Amino acid sequence: MAILRFWDMLDDTEKAALSSFGRARAYRAGQRLVAETDVDCWTGVIAEGTCRVTGTREDGSRSYLAARGPGDIIGEMAAVRGARRTAEVTAVTGVIVHVLPASKFQRLLETHPSFTRHLLTVALDRLQEADRRRSEVAVAATEVRLSRLLVRLARTEGIAVPDSRGVVLYGIAQTDLAEWCGVSRASVQRQLRRLAAEGLLRAGPRRRELTVLDPDELMASTLRTRSL
């Protein structure tokens, strides 16, 4: 499924208007851009780097929602609704974001109505993607859930390993994987050992580091598991 980037939807006039309403802000890897329940409802368009979006389920556990990269808009829902944040955004890499305070974002929407149409298109696209993800894991076994999550992380957040098919994932603990998959940490540990034994995964030399050795083969393994 093609990724729909907010910035790519804008024409030159719209890009110039958005740029005039805000300023660039830099974040380091691991730094939190947005916290749940924040009331500082700025909106931003990512210029460089990758961010991870997570949320809290009704039972208090964490869920992985999405990765956002260059051209993606973040924080727009809270700004439009004038409500508290409902998700957390963390920098996976160094990130530069073009930030618009809530008042300026509202003024941008008022003076350039076409932005509202673009926001609706992005919202519908993200809703469709979220529905597809939920249907994929609704009845999936633990090994399939974890493998699909690792593939998704590899494709959206992974740093390529030179001269190989592998990608490195940073800042992800076993407890994160367990919560995001909705399973126990013990189950995740067993599946990580299995994937390592099959030559699909390798623990990094540092904490919270994993290398997915071949994302395509890992995805193929989930299809084989599902067919059994």
C-alpha cells in the first residue's frame, strides 16, 4: 500500500503558505516530541528523520500505532479539535519538524481552505490503514503477530545494514514488543529465540537493539506459518 505524505499533496503555493506560518525545530533520537494528554497542541510536518507513534489501550497497556517520516503531518487532530493529545510521538532518529502553534495552524486552515481537504484525505487514509492492521492481527497467533510487527518496524524504522538485506531497529525493548503485540514478555522471548535460531533475527551488541536479517524472508515465514 502506497504511503500518503501530507507534504506531497501540497502545491507550491500551499507549501509556501505552510512554511510562512511556522519554524523548524530539531529533536534528537529518543526524544519525545508529543506526550499523551499534552495541552500544547502544535502541529508539525516532518522534514527529516523518523518518529514512532504509540498510544495507550483501555487496560493501560501500550500499543504501536505508526511510524511517521519526511512529509508526514503530526499533531493535527488535537489542534483541530482543541483537545488533549491522544498519542505519544518519539524520535527514532534525529528529527527536524516544521512546527506550527495551534493558533497559527487554525489561521492557516481559515485562510487556505484546501488544507482541510488534505487533512481529511490523510485522516481517511490512516483510518483505512489502521483497520487493515487490526484485521490482520485479530486472530493471528503470537508468532505471526510478532513477526509482522518486526517486518513493519523494519520497513518503516529500520536502518539498513551495508552490503546485506538486514536492517537494525533501535530503542525497542522486549517489553515494548510484548505490549504492542498484546502478549506476554515470556511469549516474546520464546519467539525471538526461535527467529534467531532460524537465522531471521539477531540481538544487537547494545540494549534495545535488534537486527532483522531479511525482512522479506521474515514476512514470507508468517505466510508459511498461517498456511499450516
